[in-house]
Amino acid sequence: MTTIIKTNRALAERPIKTSQATGAALAAMGLADCIPLMHGSQGCGAFSKVYLIQHFREPMPFQNTAVDHISAVMGSDKNVIEALALLCQKHQPALITLMTTGLTELQGCDIRLNIKEFREAFPEFSNIDVIAVNTPDFIGSMQSGFAAVVDSLLKQILPPATSIKQVSNRITVLGTSAMTPADVALIKDYVAAFELEVIFVPDLSLSLDGHLAVESFSPTSTGGASTQAIRTIPSSKACLSVGQSMFGSANWLADQFGIEHIHFEHLIGMDATDELLLQLSRLSGKPVPERLGRQRMRLQDCLLDVHFSLSGCSMAIAAESDLVAGFAAICKEVGISILLAVSPSIAKASELEAVEKWLQGDLSDLDAVMNNIELLIGNTHCAQFYEHLVPVLRAGFPCHDRFGNSDRLFCGYEGARTILFEMANLVMSNHKPEVASFKSPYREYKESQSLEQQ
């Protein structure tokens, strides 16, 4: 049974939380031909931009409304309208996601009213979609900001509920911020193996997969789910939601359009992947392809290989709640006990049998278990504080001290193997003998006698 503790400390010594606006900007990068526009100061936009550039090592076309000390007091509605008009005129994007920050939320701005005024003043840009997303810094986290964009997109872009004919081979997948671009690509490949058409929202595999674009500069995202495809979501046969953060949006789709909702807390580990493939087989009416069965056999062999190194180990994790749920599941499968999980926010704890204590706090809370664990899972900041004490497996945001974050695999059979091998290698590299080597005093005596004779 997991013990859940929510702290209300006034001071965060070693923060793990990242702003909602950063998560929202990341989600916008998974939407085709999109410009993320932050309504706030230049510093707010610059932080998110640098943060994600360091992690992915890819350009981020973020814009901001440049609220200064005067407009912060006198009102910044004009900034929003002018910024929208300039972006539409200069770059002609398909979509603009207008996001608030802590500054403009405290100011009491109404971005939906701003969009309405923009539409009235510039009717010539009616072909460009603009969605409003409230993402204040002082509540939520990167994960909730990511989910907020998906929720706002569906509710503001999709047409009113009508009798829409379902396409039998079309499904929608709503993916959590815990999924990497490689994870998204893998799940799309799984779906395609059953000859199903998938609309993945947001689709980071087309924009942040680490490709070299033909153009040297793009003012918009270079790939992702298009607004045209998103508008066909109501015709989907089913909607798969991945992560507790996506549950509400998928439920709304089910209520509005009668789409079957299939929820997964995560897609990490054998059990979760088995369930995914069984559901895809049911929806398509086709058997699981042999190549995926082969991948499952490889994961079984991996579990046998690492069992003696990992079974019985103790570890801790510091990450967003959706990622914690996934790692808790795979740790349970291999016999690892998680003494402590630390998250900026805590969601429903339905699959966390491997976690003894789940704490809403910051990285400083890990101090209490450092002497009792053999492995730690966390981001770069986590490694900076604790890697001299215990091996750290990089996961979550940011991981700017490692290359290839777009290619990291956590989901599916392949992702599970990657995680297990990496954890086993880290534990083995830090292994210390349980019994100190014995050195006979008689050996020392003989050696000294030999030296005297010489």
C-alpha cells in the first residue's frame, strides 16, 4: 500500500517543478505548423525556450507578447492582439496556441476575450486557428500544462457534437508528456501493425525526433498532428488515453461523440504493452503480428538476464506522476522496491504497489533515503545533487547533460528492455562487495621476513 503525503512547505530548496507554460509549449510543438505564443514577459518565454532547446537540442519557435512594466500595470490586451496579427501576417501558421503565464494570470487577463477582439479586428485571418490555454505558473506543473493544451485544443477546435459516421479502422491516441518522440513513433508503429489509422495528439515524433529540416529556419513547428486530422477525431472508433493527465480529455471525447474510451495509466513494461496489443487486436479484428511476439520474447529473456542484479534492489524516483506510475509498474515486474517517489503533483495512485511512499515535494526530500537505495531515477538536476552518492538513471525533464533524449525509449517491449538493461548496468557498475577481502596476518609476516633477508 502506497503512503501518499502532500506537503505544503513555503520553501522549495531543490525544485523539481517546471511551469505549466513550458509543458504547454512542448505540447504545441506536437501540432503541425503551430506557433506557441506566451502571453507574458520576455523572460517567461526565454526560460521555456532555453529549457527545451537544452533538452532536445532542437530549435523552438516560441513567441511572446513582451509584457513590460507599463503594460503589466496599465493592461496588456493590446499586446495580445498586435502579436496575433503580426504572427498571422508574417508567418501564416495553421495554428497559434495562446498561453498565459503567472504574470498575466495575476493581472487578470482574459485571453478568450482577446481572441474574440482579434477576430473582429482582423477577419482576414479567419482561416488561422487560435486556441486559448490558461497555464499559470503558480499551480500545476509541466505535465498539467501539456495536458491543458490537448484539452483546450479538442474543446475549441472540434465541431459541435452531431451524428458522425465512425471510420472502422481509425483510432485516436492522446499521449502524456512522459512519452518521448521515440515512444510516440513506437506506439504509432504498433497501431500501424494492426492496419489501423491513428491520430496521435500531440505528435512529437514528427517535430522533435531530431531530423535536419530542408529549410534553415522555420517560424512554426516542423511537424505534428494537423488541424485537419484533429477535426476528424469524432469519427474515430476509439480513443486511447495514456497517462492520468489525459484521462479527462478522452472522457470528454467519449461523452461528446460517443467514442469508446480505453485508458492506460502508462505504456511501460510487459503487462501494459500486452494490454495495449490485446486492445488493438480487438479493435482491428487482427491477430498480434509475429514480429511483436518476437519483441515480447526478447523482453522475457531480458527479465531473466537482469533478475539477479535487480530483484530485491531498493531505489527512489523523482519525476512527474505519469512517469512515476510507469516506472513503478516495471519495477514491480522485476522485483525492485521503490522506497520513495517524489513528484511536483500527485495524481491517482492506482498502479503503485512497488512504491512505499509517494511524496509531493522537491528533490531535497530524497536526502532521507540516500543511504538505503542502490539506484535513483531523475533528471539532470537530480544527478547534479546525488550522483556522487548513487547511480542516477536519467528520465523526465530536463536531461541536458545527455545527448539523444529524443531517441530514449520507455514504452513498449523495446522501451522496457532499454530501461531494464540500463538499470542493471548502473547497479552492476556501482556494486560493492558485501564481505571485505580477507588478508592473512601470516602472509604479511612472510613478506616482511623475505624483505629482511634481501
